[in-house]
Amino acid sequence: MTKRIYADSAATTALSNNAYNAMIPYLLEDYGNASQLYSFARNPKKALKEARATIADCIGADPEEIFFTSCGTESDNWVVFGVASQKMSIVTSSIEHHAILRPCEYLSGEGINVKFVPVDSDGIVNCSILKNEIEHNNTLVSVMFANNEIGSIQPIKKVAEISHSKGCLFHTDAVQAVGHVPINVKDLDIDMLSASAHKFNGPKGIGFLYIRKGLMLPSFIMGGSQENGHRAGTENVASIVGMAVALQENVNQIKENARYLYNLENILLSELSQSRIDFIRNGAIEHIPGNISLSFPNFSGETLLHRLDLQGISVSTGSACDSRDVHISHVLKAIGLEEKTAKGTIRISLGKDNTIDDVDIIAKNIRNIIGYY
């Protein structure tokens, strides 16, 4: 049987064994509703408090600044629709995840002033244009920490500085970055930050939104008084605990994981270069470890994906969230790839469980598939 090689960690990651084991008691034994007053709710309530503190510590925040959500998309939507309800303008980049872009496009049609800032060929926001696009201080600037398709890391501290120099709020979609690169929201001067557990070996269906103390968004989900009255719904204690354990685990290993993944990247790229295959590496030098966007001009990325899949290798063509559509992704268009090059693009996103043997096999199969055609 062909060994399955999973190389799409930017789409989702395997659940950490430690996170899984930490979740079990709150699924089978301490399943009480943490919002209740009786003693059976005591352990779940304590677990929520401890998880909130752990997550806050991992990003340099205070526990009361962490709000649990169902995913990164909800966190992004909460920010965008929250500021829109206050009639604020929005300035964002042209390569944001659709969790930001689609709400912004919708709100633009509803009369909210929304501007999209271009990026350069590496996918980095043009800060001069960004500064000029901010017309007044009643504005939210939202720029993703790292791009999900090409891995490029934005100059977040500089973007935050520009935003605050104009008296604006700054939010970053850090779904691809949290747990993979060091983040301290105080040092970077971030006002709001979105994250999703399944991107850093936590469970699916849980995420969080950091909101700097002193700020508050209107409630996105109304009903009960959970999350200090700002996000209704019975708390998903098991998943929240799993998220905290997975994040702490990754943060503790962040430098080691990065070194390991950069080494795997170099091996893969070296082997492809030695095989004399014509390809382009997309994205900036500073990027999420293991995120490799490769374009093979005049070859079909979708064909390559399916041929690799037949060999037991899972990769992506552009963003996994856009995988049902055949059109060229907005990110590849924004960085200026020609159509023939963009159509030949795949994303290989390696995780800490991948091995040198994995990248050897991936490189060998790419060489054989493209050489065959």
C-alpha cells in the first residue's frame, strides 16, 4: 500500500496527541456546563480559566483579552462587521483570506468605505500606499500576518505603527502564523488578532480573537452571557483545552520546528533544482516555515495535484479554501504572475511530522510527472 504523505499543513494539521488526551476528560467526565453555578461546573470553569491564561501567555496578552470563537473565520468576521456597525472605514490588503475579503466586499456594496492596498511581487503590502489610503482616524486597518497561499510574512510592526500614527485600529488575521512564528501582541502593538486551533495541531471548530484591553466590539453572537457577555453560546470546553495545549506545545518548540522545516524546504528545492525542472518559488524570503508555493510554467497545477494524489501525496493548488474553483487565485494575480505560470502553481506546506524521506519522494514524483509530460 502506498504511504500517505501529507504536505498540506497550511490547510489543516493533525491533532496533537497531548491535546487529544487533554480533551477527553471534558468530553466524557467533566462535561458540565461551565456557566452553571453548581459544583459539577467547577472543573470545566477552572479549565476555561487556565486555557485562557495559557493562550494569552503564548501571544503576550492578558487573559481577559482572549475571546473564544468557533474558528478564525468567525474571529475575522466579528472584527469586520463589528467595526462596520460603527460606520468605520476599512483599509485592507488585496491578498487577505476570503474571511476578510468577502465581508469587506459585501460591506462595500452596503456603503461602507473599503479600500484594498496592493502588494509587491513577493506578496508584501506597499506601506506607502497603505498610509496614503487612510483618510481619517475612524478606520480599521486589517492586514494578515502571513499569507496562506505563499507564506509571506508582512511587516506587522510597521503596519501597526502606520495605523496608529493615523489614529486607527489595527487588526491582523494571524491564522497561518500563530504557533509557527513568535508573536507578542504588545511588542507588535496589535489591537486585534484572529487565530484558529486546527492550524497549530489543535482541534477543528475552535479559535480565538484577541482584543486589546480598552477596546470592545459589539457582540457578534447574541444570546447568553458567555465570554464576558460578548460572545454567546455554551463554551466548547474540551476544544478550548485542546487548543491551549496544542498552542503551548508549538510555542515551546517554535524555534526547533522552524529550523527543521526550513531544512526540509531547502532539501526539496535543491532536489528540484538539480533535476533541471523549470519552476518559480513564490513569496517572500521571510515566510512561514514549510510553506512552499511553486509555479511550473506551461504545466497544470491541478493535473500535478491529482497525479501526486495517485502516488499518495497530498498538496494544494493555491488556497485550500478555494479548492473547488479552477480560476486563478486572487493572491497569484495580486503578485503579478502570468496566467500560464499561475495555472501551474501548487502549494506544498510541510509540517513537523514530515521527514526527509517525504520531501525526497515529493521531489522525485514531481520530477517524474513533469518529465513524463
